[in-house]
Amino acid sequence: MLRADAGRRKLLAFVLLALFLLYWIPFSNAFPGWVPLQFSSYRIFQATTIAMWAIVALGLNLLTGYNGQISLGHGAFVAVGGYTSAILMFDHGWPFWATIPIAGLVTGAVGFLVGVPALRLTGPYLAIATLALALSTPQILQKYDGLTHGSQGINVHSPTPPGGLDGILNETQYLYFLALLVAVIMTIIAWNIVRSRVGRAFVAIRDSEIAAQAMGISVPRFKTMAFAISAFFAGICGGVYVQVIGFVSPRSFDVLQSINYLTTIVVGGLGSILGSILGAAVFVLVPEVNTLLEQLHLPAADQAPDVLYGASLILVMIFMPYGFAGFIRRLGRLQPPLMAQTVSDFFGQLGLRVRTIRSNPEGRGSDGEKRDDSS
């Protein structure tokens, strides 16, 4: 009972933190009030983008961070979800809210089909295979133009606020709350998966497939399940993406996007739900530094996004090998009294060493013999 209560408190705290990140971080001049109703459309779109990236990052982290399978093809899964939602809305007249879960289910089925042959591949071989999936998806979408409308893409009407919210929210604000709601729901789903028997099986397989088999875990079953669940999250993101952007085409899902998804969870923290959200926020907000550099009239401001992006990856790998989430966890484990005592002991020993050197600069012992500190 106590463990269940503690788990509920942690889940509540995590959801509140996720809401804080998605709600406050993108707004640099935050002040009391209903922030999304008071800031520009650009800032609101940033928050919406963070929510969408967090959804696909959650699924990819379940696959890579918790199950140990590297994927460089999640852009293809997002494309499947986006096209599923767009085709249902444009060609069949489905309401937008019904297309989002269908996009997730269809993409999850595609992920299952991809996960079956992926059982024979591990490590870099699996990464190259999924990279090939990301490279080929835009070409496939262009070829079957009878279904996907080819390179012209599909235009859909973004949802508008319902009658009860008309005049209170504009379209951009309404889409923000839609993406935020979906992101919160998917975060809760990911949290429960990680804490369930399925999540523990994922971690066991990641740590050692042989040990997992010895404990009676069906490795092929759970590895395929991880692919399907991760693709489901990506499909949900694709369905929300179509509603926010209002357009989908093969050029919307290039291979760089798949690489960026993997980079997001690495920067945020592998094997961490919180890291998925932090990584999405960092990735979306990095270009904001370019605006600051332009205001300072620095000569490298035009190239700043790429430079800062690469530099941030290097710095994270060096100083935060477990990502931002791991860094926050380590800070939380530190005990202030113990830290203060350690710092005091360090400087105390340093002062004693300095006084000893000053009193005996030649390093002579009590017998007058000169001693070598290296000994």
C-alpha cells in the first residue's frame, strides 16, 4: 500500500512537472495569468511543437532507452500516422478526433511488421535497417500517388475551437491545448508501461537477453511488442502533427527528422520518461539562442543553430552522459549537509597543505633530510 501511494505521488509530481515544462518554458516573459492566451502565436506554436516532439520521444525511449533497440526510422512511423489521419479526413470525411487514435493503431501495426524481421538484427545493424526505412518512406509515398496524392501532399483543415470555446480561444491556442492533452495522456500511458510487467521485461531484455530468457521472458515477443508500442506513439504524434500543420507531404518526413528524434532522447536522457520531455524542450528551444546572438550582433549568428546544436551534443556527452534527466536525478541525490562538510574538509586539507609548504619550503623532515614528495 505504501509503495502504491508513493508511486501515485511520484506520478502526480511528474505530471505536474511535465505540465510546467510544456506550459511555462517556451514563454520567456512569464507572468501570472493564463499564459497561452497572452503570448504570441509563435510562442504558443513552440509549446505545441514541444508537446508533439515529447510524444514521439516517449515512444522512442521505450524502444531504445528501455528495450535497447536502436531506431533511426521513427520519422517513417510519424509519416504513416500523419498520412493515415490526413487520408481519413481528406478522402473519407472523418472527424479529426477520430483519426488520431486510428493513426496510432495503424502505425502500431506497421511497427509490429517491422519488428518481426528486426529480431534478427541488433546494434548498428538494426540502426542501419531502420535508417533504410526512413530513407525509403518518402519515395514510397510519392510512388503510390493514388492513395497519398504524391508529391503534392494533402491539405486538411485544422480543427477550430468548438462552440463553447469560440471567442475564448483562437485556432493556435486550441491546437496547443489539443497537443498538450494528447501529450499528457501519452505520458501517463508511458509511465504505466514502464512500471508494469511489460516495462520490467523491456529493461531485463536490454540488460541481458540471456538472463531474460533464463527468467522465462519471451525475448522475441517483448522486442516485437516494444516496436509496436513505440510506433503507436509515433503514429499518435503524426496524427497530431497533421492537425497542427494542416498539411502533409513526403518532404515533411526526411531522414534528418529521424536522426533528430534519436538525438532528442539522448540529450534528454535514455531510459527516462522525464528525459523525453526535457529533450523535446531543449531541441525546440535551442534556436532561441540564435535570436539572442543576433541581438548581440555577433558575426556567427547566422550559423549559430547548427553550431550550438553540435556543441550542445558534445557538452552533454562529456558532462552529462546520462542526459539532462540523469543530471537532475544526480542533483536530487546530493545531500546539502554532506556536500558542505565535504567542501569544508577539502578546503581545510588544502589550507593545511599550504601552511605546511610555507613552514617547510624545502620539504625537509624532522631529521633535516630532504624528502621527495613523489615517494
